[in-house]
Amino acid sequence: MAAKSKGTTKRKKDGVSGPTPGDIKAAECSADPVPVPKKGVRPKIRRLAMLTGGGDCPGLNAVLRAVTKTCIHKYGVACYGVEEGFHGLIYRRAQALRMEDVSGILTLGGTILGSSNKDNPFSHTMLINGKTQTVDLSGECVEYIRQMGWDCLVAIGGDGTLAMAAQFAKKGVPIIGVPKTIDNDLSATDYTFGFHTAVQTAVEAIDKLHTTAMSHHRVMIVEMMGRYTGHLALEAGVAGGGDIILIPEIPYDIDAVCKEVVRRSRAGKRFSIVVVAEGAKPVGGDVTVAKMIEGSHDPVRLGGIAHLLADQISRRTHLEARATVLGHLQRGGTPTAVDRILSTKYGYHAAELAVRGRFGRMVALHGNEIVDVPLEKGIQKLKQVPVDDPLIAAARAVGTCFGEPEEG
Ligand code: F6P
């Protein structure tokens, strides 16, 4: 049965200027009625909505496709997509998702729903009576979900999105989380989808930088994303044959980094590749901040360390050092086969949880198995690279330097 947007209440808040969540009409949003299968599990829900929040990454569309197809095809559950993450929940924008809407999107990067990493319904900044104020609009969002007749909301995102999802779960909203991020920094899952593609993209970039480094005898410094963790830089650095890898979990000493560059040069290696995570920091120092984004769940945007290092290395070693910041390239493009499969499994598992009424859970990968964990557990802890990670040991064994200060 399709939900009718026209029936939703239109509220007016006196003295509120600019776009007011209560004033914005729910989107024309009616999914095709779908036949309910006669056999198998009887779904406990009739309508499910999805949103993609935070930074985009490859595999989001594959999840949307898997949830929608499983819901409609297997269970006759109607599906909806909230536009631009929590922004759409605040401003009441959604669309029906039918089979044809999700057809052909498996290989498509980004998200057909749009995303936002700035909107927090629990602390939303808006103009009221000409003044910028921060208000809690979560109650209005819960009301919108009720009006739309959504029996389940699937929140697909990283720690910010999942933290807000957990807050909505506490308010009684039936929620299921799906972990996404190129950072792979969620402790409750072995891998988030999007990570594998980002590693692949970064490795291709390092491969290309190698040829210029060799031809011009330069020190090439490549800056990767990953926020406060070094999963991306470590995996891409090892796979790309980085000579020096700097990650947040192992604070570096600039003297040790320069010494290694000079040692390589004297040994006849006429170039060095330095792979640095955006969150890497010197011993006793702090991360390099590029800017602050107002209203964001995590307002700090890291960046700039590659240029800093290039400057320090060229001044100290008199070798030519150049910086390349991979930036959002790491979030773009078509998902790898690994991410397409992981996203499909996650989406399928999320739909199976939804039809059984198992809310407040997050799907996760443990070993080779897709499992589900309590939503709050999914966001409890930042997953950092353990310093005794076998990949670090293997990298050291093949001569990779992590820039640690020399002992003694
Ligand atoms: O969390 C994903 C991520 O790409 C981080 O690796 C990076 O620090 C951040 O998002 C960048 O955010 P934005 O797209 O707002 O610049």
C-alpha cells in the first residue's frame, strides 16, 4: 500500500523565516503497490525507508539496490528513499523507490539519493526571527516518519550517521544501520563497504606517481584520507610499494623520515615514495587541520600534511620533494567487485532484519560472515590500526619505514 504525501499535516511556525521543516510539504512519494508473497516469512513491516548519510563512497547504490530488490521482490514491502541523508528527514524530502529506480545502479558510484555530512536533526542550525539558532528537530523527524507510514528506517553511513541513527532508535524509531566509509574505522565490523575501492584507487595513483618519481628522482609524498586512522594509508601504502608510510597510530619523527630518504638516495635509490595518512602526526605534535565545517557531526576536516612534509623534507635533505593530495578521488568511481559483493550482502541482510522486525541492529562483517550487532556497539569505538598488526610487521620485513624515532 502506498503512503500518501498529500495527507501529511502542514504546520506553520510563527516568526520562522527561511526554509522551515514543518512548512515543507512531504515529497510526492508513493511506491507502487507490490504483491505480498504467499509463502515464506510473513514480513512484519509494509513500508521501509532508506537514507545515505555522511560522505559518499562507492557501494552506496549497491546497498540501496539490494535492500529495495529484496524487500519488493521477496517480501512485497514498499521502499522509499529519503533525499540527502538527514537533511531530507528534516526538510521532508523523499521519493518512492521501485524496482526500475534501482535497476542498473550496482556499478554506479555515489548515491542516487544524495547525501549530507552537515545535517544533524538533534542540533540543527537555522534562521529563526532573523537570528541563527540551533534547535532540536528530532521530534519533527519522528513525526514525519510516522506520517509517511514507514515501519523501518535503514540508515546507511559512517560513525556520524550511525550515531544519529542510534539516537533515533532511543526515541523509538525502528532503525537498522549499514556501515559505510572509506576510512574503515568502525570497530564492530571487520570491513566497511567503500574501503576496498578507495584502497584500489589510491594504489593506482601511487603506481602512477612511481613513474614520475623515478624519472625525476623526486621524493613523492601522497596524502590519503582516513581521518584519525591509518587503515587506508597502510593498505594502499603496502600494496603500492610505499617506501615510507606514516599513519596516526605511529607518530613520526621528521629526522627519522629524512634520514631514510637520504639513506635510500645514498644507496642508489634515486626516488622515494612517502604515503601519509591525513591524520598522521609528529611525535608530541598534533594533526594538520585544513578547515572546520559548521554544523557537521565532526566539524574538523583534516588535510595539508603532505605539503608540510614536502617542505620539511626538501629543506632538510636538499632533494626535490613534491606533494599530491588524493582527496575526494578516493571516494569516487565505480565500486570494486569486492565492494559490490559486500554491499549486496549488507543490503540483503539489512532487509532480512527489517522484515523480521529486528530493529536497533547494525549489519557487520566478522571474518567471512555477515552478522548483526547492536547499533550502539557499531559506533562505540574508533577502530585504529593495532601497532602489532601483521601487515605492519610484513611491511617492516620488506624494508618499509614508519618514521618512528630511533631508540636511545
Ligand atoms: O569519512 C570519510 C572522509 O572522506 C574522510 O576520510 C575525510 O577526512 C572526510 O570524509 C572528508 O570530508 P569532506 O567530504 O566533508 O571533505
